Amino acid sequence: MTETIRPWRELAALPEGVPTAELDQLWAGLETVRAEDILGEWKGAAFRTGHPLCRALDHSRWHGKTFLSPFEAKPLICRAEDGTLFSDIQLGGGGEASLWNIEFRGEVTATMVYDKRPVFDHFKRLDENTLMGIMNGRPDLVLADGEYFYFLLERA
């Protein structure tokens, strides 16, 4: 990673948002991960790029993701009114997900494949306990003005 890239924690904390070009540059320098190496519970946060999913996930009280096994992934762990956590299957289009090692931007990395939507979340390692994610998929479901949705996952 070059010195021209701002540290990821600084980018994630920018209240006014971060340009996707900076996130793409950060992504390019990160280490790939294997699906089997990211099992567990993860707390999520969106990079503030102006993508509509930032607001939608805030509204749904998105908490993070849980990867129980490669074939049992819960992409939308949300917080209920009473504070409990639950897997919001309806928000995911009526299903959950699985983990695979899939090529994205010329590299094979851990990718979550949604069961009921043509949507993929690709992951790379920011540090020992933090992943960067890029949501990819059918453009009418994922892209906003041609831009991907970028997010963080931290081990819970």
C-alpha cells in the first residue's frame, strides 16, 4: 500500500463521506481472504459514499453478518426494537447466503453469494480482525450511479 492512500480507519470515520476512487485504491492493495478463514460473527459499518444502501441499512438497523459455515451465512443481522439481534431474511429477498472463493477484479477472494438475489459481497483483509467488503451484482440492484456499495466488517 502506498503512502498516498489514507488509512482505512480515517476513511471510515469521514462524516462527509469518502470518494469511491479512494476505496477502490485501498481495495487494490489489500490481501485476499479464503471463505473458510472468515467464519464467525462480524459487526458491520458502511463507508459513507452516498450510496442509497447506507441509508437503507441504517433504517433496517443492520448490525453485521454471521458466517456459521461455508453453506450457512446470514448476511443481514439486524437489531430489533427490543435490542435483540435477528437474521432479516425478508430484507435479503427471502433467503440468506453461502460463502465461496470467487474471482473479482482479477483476484480470487472470499465472496458471500445471496440465496435469492443476484448479489455478491466480496471481502479482503484490512487487518487481523477487519474486512473490507464490496457489494457486487446485477446493476439495478447494487449499483448507484455506476458505483458499488463499500462496507467494513469487524470481528464481534
